[in-house]
Amino acid sequence: MLRRLEFEAAGGLAWNPLAKCSHASMLAVSQESTNCTYLSTPQQADNPGGETWNCPAGSFCMTKSHMELCPPGFMCPANTAQPFYCCSGHYCPTPGDVRICPEGKFCPLGSTDVQGCHFLARCPAGTGSVSRFGVAALFLGMMLVVVVFFAVKNRLDSLKRSKYQHLLQFGYADSDESAKTEMTQVERTFDISFQDLGLTLTNGIKIMSGVTGQLSSGRCCAILGPSGAGKTTFVSLLTGKAKKTSGTIMLNGVEEPLSKYQKLIGFVPQEDVMMRELTVRDILIHSALMRLPKDLPLHAKKKKVLETITYLELGHVMDSAIGDESKRGISGGQRKRVNIGMELVANPSVLFLDEPTSGLDSATSYEVCALLRNIAHRQRLTVAAVIHSPSPQAFNQFDDLLVLGKGGRVVYLGPRDQALDYFHRIGFTCPPEDNPADFYIAVASGKVRSAFSADFHPDDLFVYWERFLTGEEPFTPTTKKNKFHRLTILEGGMRAASEGRSVIGSFFAEIGTAVTTAVNDTFVYWRDIADELSRTFRSFVLVCESDPVRDTANAFTTFWLCYKRACMQIYRSRNQFIYDQLLHLGCGAFISIAARQFDYLGVQPESICSVTPAALQKYCRTPIDYIAQAGVFLALGVLFSGISVGAATFGNEKVVYWRDTSAGMKTLPYFLAKLIADLPRMFVAALCFSLSFIVFYPYRSKYIFILTIIALLYFVAFSMGYLISVLVSKETVGLVSTAFALAWAMLFSGTVPDLTEVLTDPMYRHVRWLWHASAPRYAIEALFIKEVAARPFEEIHNSKLPHEYNLDNYNYCLILLFCIGVSWNLLAIISMRLMHREKMK
């Protein structure tokens, strides 16, 4: 018979009959209720004349002759026939002593002691479960601290801006014009000459052939040509980004590679590759500190930056963010000037540019080209720009002109103002209304008819130029009949010859070419890696050896500069920082709601299970355990939010990394700087997630244990995001991250399939290592260990735990979580060095 315990003023227990029942039932008790029910032995008042028996408190008596001690976590007041879990809203220090939960505490089902409400919740007497809505006040307090932090930071930034504006106005230059004259000449100049420069692929295709000429210091050369003419390839061959297969390169009359002087070479890419969150001044100062000689005083480096800002006429936008498609910043022309300024502050001797006028209007294009001319003339730089369809005014700013034809052959290389006369001599006269640059490209493409030859072919232009270099008249009626031209036609007509082959022969020939190319590319790839490892080892062994060309920032300085830049990125926007934390707070809240009923209740006593119907005995002997499921939910939420945020750390700036690496930046200090700058974000994210997670989740262990687990899991999640962002494109990061989180948090969590099955079933023997390498698997075990250890049930300490867990493994799990996070970081940094190597040269 079910009876209700009555808690009287004197503190004693009384009983009231509720109803007759044939078996034990568990009744839900509200938090506000002070009633608790148990199954009583038959008593005389309820069963007059029938069999009755008594049972002492702390024991239960299913029959008159059988008495058994009540296990911890259960309640057995006097005359108990069958034990029930200690009621919600009550606690049982001993099974026979049932007490109502006092005010300020809460007592979940099966409690042997009270749990503190802390300051995050309100707990009246008899509280069985608690919702910690006080977390909202704590979060608002955290956000207030964030607001104050950003207010102080903005004030300091304002003072720094005022300082630089003062220096710009009074410290280094009196006017823009005087600043232009103060741009000092470079210490070392290069005249770059090249003879028969060529590049032939392993499959026999010639990308460039027979390029001969010179780029002179103090002059600005425009490189023109139709698509596929090899304009960018020409620059890559000169700088060593691509390895030439023929020809020689001479610097100031001495044969040596230009790549030897990599730190004295500036390369401005077509796209404005830079940190869009930063200001103009931030970007230029970082570039100067990274690439100028390390023994140059700091004030001299800053002076160089301010000189460049003045020279580029960027003073009025010096403290403006660059901006992007979603956030308005400086104009396109100003971005292009910043792009050029990133190289100028490094005080290069040679400056290459890839389509510097792309996307600019004619007026801005003219300004950029005039700027390049001034740079070449005033600083004695060797300047060469791949340019596409410039306006006549912009085109006239160049001193020299290189026109390439299809196949990477020279059509013209010489002074720009003599090009019209040369093309006129070979039968191509530019109409007065045409743009000369467009006219030259059209001629090189074969779109302009020759005035001298009706059967003109674009390959004839190469013959004309070869004759011109030897001092002969470029065009004669017999020019086309020479052997050189016939060889050119033969090279261009290999397709026709191949048509005579059999279909099967062509098929196997293509396969052979593909295999040869793949093997050669693989060999070149690994040889390049071996060379890099050799240089890295040499730098470690000869740590004190200085660079004979230019000794720039060492690894420690690089780390510090990259760390400062990363902090400026992360903490530039207050609103973005708060938005990120709201993301983590929301994820934790959703998981908390889903896990609010996830608890652990011990097994029933064996004497109860032995009389249970056979079909139910398995369930009777199994604890009610949802802790592992709560751990799965927690891991899933942390991985989703952590990977999505971590992927942006490197994924949003891969092109910037490639540019910086090509300029000599080392990967390891850059990676460590970004990682350490992210650590506060990881901790704040873990704090927000864990606080919202405990709002509804009925945890029994200490909050610090949960926070530690979540913090380490965030470390792993961010590290996973790093690797994913390195391996896949920005567009597919979201999809891959989702699959990654689901796989590790669910499939490899050790819950489904159960870890016991994975470790014993031969089917998993070849993939078992995936569970051993799974961070969620150890996070869930750590949570399970602390949660069940805080519960009073006997089997926790006397029986084997599920999922192969061990109560002594908490610290071991934390260590493995950290090691797995470090491993993901190692994979990320190795992938950064192994992938897209051609873009880092």
C-alpha cells in the first residue's frame, strides 16, 4: 500500500494511506510539494484480521520473513515493503531518514545530501530541480566587462591615432610634395637581363620560349599580351616562382638567380590581398616591421611607413579600415595604393605588379601608373607591371614595353615610345583613334591584318623580332620562308601530326604523358619539400647566422608581430566579439534544454530484480543512465560552434598567408601567434557555453569540472576548424564542418556503437584507432566519471562501469583531450606547409 510521508512541525514522520496497489509505483512530486510516497508493509489498520508485519527504518521487508537493508539513494522509512528512490525535493542521509530539502538547496531524485543553488537560482524548501536563470545576470555582467574593455581600448587607439596624425603632419614632412622628394633611393639597384628564357612542360608543351631582353633600374616596364601569352609566367620565371628549363638570368652582368634576393623583391598581386579588418596604418606598419632590416631602429621603420603614406597620398585614410564587400572601407584606388605600399615600405630594389589597374576607372588607373613611374624614377627601382588594356594616358606613363605573343614568344621589347615605329615597319600602323596598348594586343593575337602580307600569321611576329635583334630588316618578302618559321609552324602543328596516329596509339600516348607528368610533378613537389626541410634544419643549427642579403625579423619577433596583428583582428569589433559569444551561449542553452531530464539513477536491489518478470529483469539490473547521452549532446554543441568559429581563423586569410610567406614569413611563428591569440576566445566561449548549459542540465558534480571539460573540447574544436579551413575552400567549410562534428561527436563518441562493442568486435579492428583518437569519446567519459561519482548508488563503486569507463580516468581523459587538440594543430600546420606550395613562392 502506498503511503504518504508527513513532515510534522516536530520533525517526525507520519504516514497516511493513499491507495491500494498491486505493485510499486513511482509518483512525480512537484518542487513545491512536501509530500513523498513509499510502499508500506500491510498494517492492522488497513488489513483487519489479515496478515501484517512491521519492518524497521532503513530496511525493506517484502515478506514477513525476509528483511534486507535499503541501499543508499533509496528511502526506506519504517514498515517499507519495497524501496523507492529518495523523493525529489527530499534527501536521505540514511535510507531510513527522509528529510525535506531546506531553502536555498535543491535535492534531485535519489539524493543523499543537499545540492547548493549558489547565486544563480532560487530554491524554496522542497526544491527537486532547479533552473539557473541567474546565469543571465552573470552573462550581462560579463558583457559589461567586455564593453568597458572595448571602451578603454578605443580610447587608447584614439590617442595612438592622434600621435601618428601629428607625426604625419609635423614630424616627417611639411607637405605632400616635399614628402615625394624625400623618398630615398634604394641601397641596391638591379639591371635584370635574360637570354633565351624558356619553360617547357614535361609533356613537351612550350609555355615560354626564346625570351631575351633587359629590365633596367630606374625604368618602368609594361608587359602586354593576349590571354595565354605567358605574361605572369614570365614574371614567375624571373623571380624563381617557376623553374626555367632554358636560358640564363643575369643581375648587373653576373649570372645568378633573382630568387637569391627574395627579400629585396616586391610583388604586388592583382587582387588587393590584405587584412580587411585592419586600418591602412596597421597594415603598412606590420609589413615594414616584418620586412625591413631588424637592426634598423624602430623610429626609422615608422618614419619609412609615414613617408610611404604621404607619398601615396593616404594620410587622410590612414586610420580607416580597408573594408570589404560587407563593410564599407576605403575606395578601390586607395586599396590599390595600399597594396603597392605594402611592398614599398619594405624598401625593395625590384617591384613586380600583376595587373595593377584591374578594376579601376581610367582616372584612377592613370594615377596608379603615374605613381609607378615616379617610384621607378625617384627611387631607382626596377619596375615591371603585367597590365591589361590600360587607357592611353595610363599607358604613356611606362618607359619600356614588352609584348608577348601566344606561346610565350617576344613580339616586342624596348622603349614604349619606339613601339609604334617598329610595328609600322612590320606592316601594322596604329590608327590615330585607337588605344596603342589595345592595338599591340590585337596585333599579337592576329586580329589585325598585315599591310605587307596577305597570308600573315601571328607566328610571323616572332620571326620579325628575331631578325630585328640581329640588325636585319624585320620584314622582307622571304621572311616567312625561313627555317625558323617552318620550325615554329611545325611546333604549332603537332596536333595535325598526331591525327595520323591510330586511336589506340593516341590513347596510350596520352596515358603515358599523364603518368610521366604526374611522376615528374610528384618528384618536383617532394624535392621542394626536402629543400625546405634542409633550409629549416640549417636555420636551427646556424641560429646566429645572419642573412647576407637582408637580416629581417627573427622567429620570436615574427611571432610577436603576428600575435599583435591577430589580436587587432579579433578585438577590433566589439559587436562582432559579442555576437560570437552569443553564438556559444545559444548553443549551450539549446543543449541544456535538450538534456534537462538526463540523469543517472542506480539499479534496484537484487532481491527486487529476482522476483521481477524475466522479460524485465535486464532493465531492473541496469541503471537509468542518460549521462553519456548528455555528453554526446554537449560534444555536438561544442564541436558545431567551435569548428565554425575556429575555421575563420585561417580560412578567411589564406591568400594573405600565401602573400606573407612568399615575402619570407615563417609559418610556425605565424601559426602559434594565431593560436595563442585565439586562446582567450576559446576560454570565453567555454565560459558562455558552460554557463548556459547548466541552466537546465541537472548536474551533480562541481561546475569547475564541467567548465574544464568544455574548455578542452573547445580547444580541440578550434583546432579541427583550423585543419578544415586549410584543407577545403571557404565555400565548403560549413558543409565539411557539419559532417566533421556529426562524425566525431556521434559516431566516434563511444556511445553508439558502444565502446565495449568497438573494442571487442573484430569488425572494428582496422578502424578502432578512430575511437582512440576521438576527443568527444574522452570528454564524454570525463563528464560521466564526475557526474556518477557525485551520486550515492552502490554499483558505481562496486561494479564495472558502462562503455569501458573507469572512475580513476578523469585526469587521464583531460590529458588525452589536450594531446588530441595538439595533434589537430600539428596536422593543420603541416597541411599549411604542404598544400598550395606554388602560391607561397
